[in-house]
Amino acid sequence: MKKIDVFAAINLLLFLLMCVFRYYARFIHYRGIEHIQEFFIYAAIIICAIVVLWWIFRHYPFDTMILVLLQLGIVMHFSGAFVQIEGGRLYDAHVLGIQYDKYVHFVNAFSATLLVSRLFQIQHIALTRVNSVFLMMVVLGMGAIVEIVEYVVVLTVPNAGVGGYDNNMQDLIANFCGALGFLILRSALVRGAPRVSALLVKPTELPS
């Protein structure tokens, strides 16, 4: 069994548990039992997405650190929706003046940039300055897809709590900062500490 098989199984189980203990009741509260078929449609789409992504990516070798960082972002997301703090969701809480949700976007964008950079390496695409910009655009595009999904939720689920235009833009800015943060850290490690940079960059990528 590959590491990504365990990763996919854990997150499929997490999603199913969240559906049973959180999302189902929340959907009923906002949409009503008469629209419950929508809940199962959304759940089925997400489950299919997990399975398809697992089937595609299980053929690629991913380091444990990449999967751990991705799992951290996923756990932060679930915690934001599930954990209650001061009578509200953790997602709505502010830490050091910044909404918790933005930290989730930052971490996920950082992890996604690491993941896509690994895919670049597997495809033997050198991470030049131009390709680094392209890498960032790929991650921002992935984040934009998430915002589109949230917009669909706003249109179909009244009082969904997703947020408006300001929230969308702040999410994209957090994604940008996460992607840029990874590229800056990678560049600094490659130049200043080759041994440490092996955590983020494969040895074959390091300059000779």
C-alpha cells in the first residue's frame, strides 16, 4: 500500500464523518429537509473528486512531508467548520487580527505549491524564474476554482456563511501569499542551506 493510498483513505473517512456529524445537520438547518437531495449530490461529487484525484496521483511518488503538509491544511479546514469558539465557528475567529480562514488558505496554497513543484520535477520541468511564475499561476487558478465553488454555494444555500466579494478577494490574496511564501523559502534554502533545502527540493534539483 502506498502512502497516498493511506492519505486518500484517511481523508475520505474524515469527509464522511463530517457529513454525518456536521454538514448534514447544517444543510438541513439552512435549506430544509425538502432539499436534502442537494446535500447528497454535493457529497457524491466531493467523494468522486477524492477518488478520481487519488486514482490519478497514486501513480506519482510523493514524499511524506508533502502529504503531511496537505493533511495539515485539510485538518485546519475541518477544524474551522467543526470547532466552536466563543459561540461561533473557528473559521470566523481572528488570530493576531487576521481571520482564521486566511491562515487556512495560506497553508493550503503553500502546500499546493510544494505539490505542484513536485509534479514539475516528476515531469522534468526545471523550476526557472519563468516556470516559478507559472507555478504560482497554477496554484492561484486552483484557488480560483474553490472560490467559484463557494459562489455556487452562495447561490444555492441561503445564509451559507461563505462570505461576499471582500472575503473572496482576501482568500485569493492569502493564496497568493502562501504560494509566494513557498517560492521565497525554497529560493532561500537552495541558495543558503542546500542540506536543509532537501526537505523542500529533491537533491537532483539542487545546483551543482
